[in-house]
Amino acid sequence: MTLLKESAFSLFGKAYQSVLALVFVMFISRFLTENQYGTYRQALLVANTINLILLLGMNETISYNYRIIDTIKRNQLITNMFVIKILVILPAAFILLLSRTSLSNFMNNDLLNDYMPVIAALTMIYAFESLLESYYFGSGQAVLMGKLQVLSYSIHYSFAVIIILLSKSEFYLIVEIALFELIKSVVMLTIILRKETFRFNFNWPYLKELVRFSFPMGVSLILITLNVYVDQMIVSANFSTEDYAIYNNGAMNIPIVQLLTVTVGSIVLPKLAKETTEKSFEDGLLLWRGAATNTALILITFMWLFMIFTKGYVRFVFSERYLDSIPIMRVYLLRYMITFAIYCHLLMVIDKKKYIAVISLLGIVGNIILSLYLIRIFGMIGAAVATVVIQYFVNFMEIFTVTRFTKTKFTDIFEFKRLAKILMTSGSIAAIFALISTLLPLGDILNFFVYGTLYILTTFITYFASGQIDKSLIQVVLKGLSSLKGA
């Protein structure tokens, strides 16, 4: 199965989940008050942040190693990773419960104190589920993962809607999420045990080897995670729950679009490792650069769409109550011009993981200082500006470090001419439709759907006509999607 086919399979399941999530956000943003909605988002912020910290590089360790080791090593890999996960998650959940009063005070929301037992349970479930997902990606089970995503999230959001209609309670919603993720994890584990002949094979020397591999990466990912969420934590600590709800909507990654980077990155990493190990870094870089450029084509195109028609999107998804999210969202959209690839993967395959930690530490310190400073000047939007500035700084430092140790050039990592052409093509067409929507307005929401759709169609037709999209690429994607139907 090719890289593009695997990406298509995995992306389909997650895209379906994102569409349902978007519809659900539209629903709860209207049925819950700003305070309830903000509390719900804060609860997920805590669970997701702790979960990502507890990854400790274990998911990447499985994805990186699974395809390049034998069966015995695979048994040891999975066994040891689960042992490490248990050793870190139980104390973490206990600490979370002990510090719930302090944490709720920090986030300016006393309700979190009462909700913390459920949040702690959800965090534990997330941690184990993410480990299971890394197996599916690492072992090439993207088709199966896609099917599981479609079925499980259809059931989840159906129950969630019923709960909101009956109770209008964010607490019961959080409980439902925890129960759903638990059942999903059990199903995923059962499928793995039936498909694979895993044997419990704990190996202390191999565990130490894995810790040496994953710990530097884990420290790096902890810092990267804090860098991602630090602005939301700062806003939550300095503003009301209602204000946080507004900021969170603006900072929320647009469903489907953001999945592209994560999904392609999850599938590229094991293939990048294999290419680099069996051939050379240059061969791996060629694969990585192609995936990055194709992802950039989509992200940059959608960046212009949401930049121009932000008001219609916010009105449609979040309702009139959250129009103050618009400037925050526009600032966040600027990240799309750099976040079309996961740059730390390049440092991982050349065994320079410690530099990921150093760069990320600089990023988080810079983000905290800059966010606190800009908040005093510009209010909440200052945190968004700081986050975007630091994002560019961190990614630039990662790229610079790669070029330094591999003796490559920036032009070897980026297809600058093609990226510039993509930016100019999509930007020019976006400007035309922005002008048309001003001269012939249809209303904010209709502008988004009508002119936005015409912009996307026109842009991709132009890409195709000008040779910016390879015909063979389209054929492979269509084959991958058609294969999904019968897989």
C-alpha cells in the first residue's frame, strides 16, 4: 500500500470524525451557555494536555520501530511500552486529583474541582487509547483504523446529542466522553489481540534501550505540547470562563484541514525511518518533502478561504454569540504557511532528538513571556499573536538544526518555487472572490458557502491546469479512496 493510499484511508476515518465533531460543536454552542461551553472546553483542555504530556515519546517509538524490527522485538516493544505507560499514568492521575483545587483556581473555574475525577479518568483512557492508535499506524492498519473511527464516532455523537437534549449538562457530556473512549479502547485492544499473536514479553535490557530512545523525544513532546496549549492556559488563568470559550473557538483547529498534517505525519514517520535506515537520509528527505509540499497545497488554499470568509464560518458554526472569536481565528490561520509538516521528524531520524527538547524549551519560555506581555497590550488576541510568532521561530530553528547536521540546504528541504507558486495562485484567486463578495454580497454565511466553494473549485482547477497538481497524484488518491469502499 502506498503512502498516499494509507494517508487516504486514515484521513477518511478522522475526517468523518471531524465532520461529526464540527456538527456537534454547532449544536452545543447553541444549547449550552457560554459558561457551560467554556467549562466543557476547559475540561478537555486539561485532559488533552496531560495526555499529550504522558505520551513521553512512546507513540512515536512504536510508529518508528514497528516496521523495522522482527516479531520477537515487536512483542517486547508493545509489552514494554504498556508497562511504561502504566508506571506513568497512575501517579499522574493521582497527582491530578490531589491538585484539583489548585488547578480549578488557576483556571478561574470552581466547577473543574468537582469534575476532576472524571477528567482524571478520561486522561488515563486517552493515554492508553493513543498507544493503541500508534500500533494501527505503525503496523499499516490504516484501513481498519478508518472503519473504527467511522463506526465509533457515529455512536458517540448520537449519544452525546441525546444527553445534551435531555440534561443540558456539560458534566454528563464529559462523563459520556469518558465512557465512550473506554469502550472504544477495549474494542481496539480486542481487535489487536485477535489479529496479532502477541505474547507478553517483558525485556529489561530492551526496555532501557527504548527509554533511551523515547525519553529525549518524550521530553521534547512534553515541551511541544505545553507550547501548543500555553496560550490557552494563560487566557484561562487571566480571563473569565466565558472569555476562554471565545478564545478557544478562535484557536480551535479547523476540522479536516488540520487532520492532514497529523495523519500524513503519522504515516510518513515510519516510512521516513525505513527509507533513512535502508537507503539514506536524502532518500527519506525526498519522501518527506513531497508529502510536505502536497500538504501545503491544501493547507494554504484553505487558509485563504477561512481568512476571507471567517465571519460566515463563525456565524455558521459557533453562532452570533462568538463573533469575537473572528480576529483570534484569523491570527491562528497564519500558522498554515509553516505547519504543513512535522519538522521534528527529520531530527528524529538523524538521531538529534535532544535538539527538539532544547528548541521546544526555548519556544515555551518565549511563548509564556511574549503571551503575558502582548495580553497586557492587546488583550486576548495578544496570546494568539505570541503563539504564531513562536510557532515560526520553533520551526525555523528545527529546520536550521537539520541543515546544520546533514549539510543540506533550505532548498533541499523546501520546494520554495512550488510553495511560492501555490501561495500566489491561491492568494490571487482568493482576492478576486473577496472583491466579488463585497460587490455582490449574499450574506456572511452564504458568502462562505457559495463564494467559498467557487474559490476552492477555481483554485484547484487552476492548480491542475497549470501543472501544480500531478495527474498521477489524483489517480492514486482516487484509487486509494475507491479501495477503501471494498476494503
